[in-house]
Amino acid sequence: MQTLRLALAAVALTTATMTAAAADPSASLNGSEWGFPDAGDAHVQFKEKDVSGFAGCNRFRGTYTFDGGALTFGPLATTRMACPPEKMQTENKVLQILQAAKSAEASHKTLILKDATGAVLATLQRRDWD
């Protein structure tokens, strides 16, 4: 009986820990999508180790790592469509923000991207949150 109680307690503790980690958006960006305010439809999506999105004119794709708040984007490949100058300016700004990001703070509704000094680069709004 004692062994059964210990086994049940261990299962309950493991389940509670896993549930807390899954509910904490700062633990993982996997499966999330974030929009850039004041940048039209520009957004970024995270899936496993891949990142993709729309920068204002062109789509982009690449890799990322997010560990303990440290955020790193690998090289981002983009499509090469020409757009009006204001959309190209938006695109350049979005891509510069992503490349300069070195850390992030995520909540249920916002993703704050910061540079190497801790200065805020952008505050994104979650697009896939109900």
C-alpha cells in the first residue's frame, strides 16, 4: 500500500510539472504566431525549431532557438517580390528586428523582443490566442 501511494504521488507531481510547463508560454514558442503592431499583416510563426512568417512584402523562413529567454534566429531566407516603398520599409524593419533579437519575454498575449543590451526592439501581439 505504501508503494502504491508513493507511485501515485510521483505520477501526480510529474503531471503537475508537465502541465505547468505546457501552460507557460515563456517555456516554449512552439506553435505560436505573433503579429507586429503598426506593420500591417507582418507576423512570425514558431514551429518546433523552424520560424516563418510575412515581413510586410515577402515571406521568410529559417530556424530559431529559444532557451531560458535567450532567442536566436538563424539566417532567414525570403522571397524576392518587389513592393511599394512603404512595404519595403516595413519589411526591412521587421527583418532587422528579428536579426537583432537576442532575448524574448513571452506572456499569453505579448512577445517582447530585446537586443543584446536588453533594450526593447518590439512588442508583438499574439495572433493565435483565443
